Amino acid sequence: MFDPSRDDVRRFFCEAWHKHREGLPVTPLEAIAIDRIAQHPEYHALLDSGDAALTAEFSVESGQSNPFLHLSMHLAIAEQLQIDQPPGIRAAYEQLVRRTGSEHDALHQVMECLGEVVWRAQRDRTPPDGDAYLDCMRRRATRH
């Protein structure tokens, strides 16, 4: 199983963004990452900062969200949607897109659900609950 370190993940996003900015060829995974980075201009300066990006700390106490975690969740969700795993995630996502009117806003709704399911799994020391994940998405898709 692929188990990148914190620095590996950060380097991946920084290098993908650098390749994009320089017009260099990218891998399919880098292309997905670049699409997500482009939707987050607030991360561009950090990704351009080189070593500063590798050493930056993002603490909840300081009110900072971790852009690398955020982008990593975007990639995880992109893969889940591509292979429809857990089964039904693509349909639930499409419902969210219709409700929000925006693919990016829908992805952030999915991200909230994923974060909740992962947090519960870590707290309870159990595997993530795919049914609870989809239920969360469906509830959000039917909110008025």
C-alpha cells in the first residue's frame, strides 16, 4: 500500500503546481491535483513558497486549516467518484451538485461527510462506515 509521508504529500502538490505554472507535462494524478489547486487560489502562494510549504504548521488552535489535508481529501474523493466506491457515491454526489448548483461546493459537502466518517472511525477504532458516509451526503443533498 502506498503510504506517503507528510513531506511526500506536500512535495507532490508543490511540484504539480510548479509543473502547471511552467507548462511542463504532468501525470494524470497531478492533473487532478492541479484542477483542485486552481479552484483554491488561497493556496497558490503557499504552493509557490518552496521549502516554507514543507515546514509550515497548521494548527486548529490558531484557526488555520491545513491546505494539504484539504487538497488530499479532494484527491481521495475524486478517486472515490471515479470508481463509485463506496457504491452509490457518484449518484449521491450528483444529487449534491444539483442541490448546490456547483461541483466544487458539492465536493466540499462530500468532504465534510468524509471528515466526519473518518473522525468517527478513528475515535471508535473501527473501519470507516460507507453507509454513514452516503447517508450524510444524501441528507445534505435533500436539505432545503
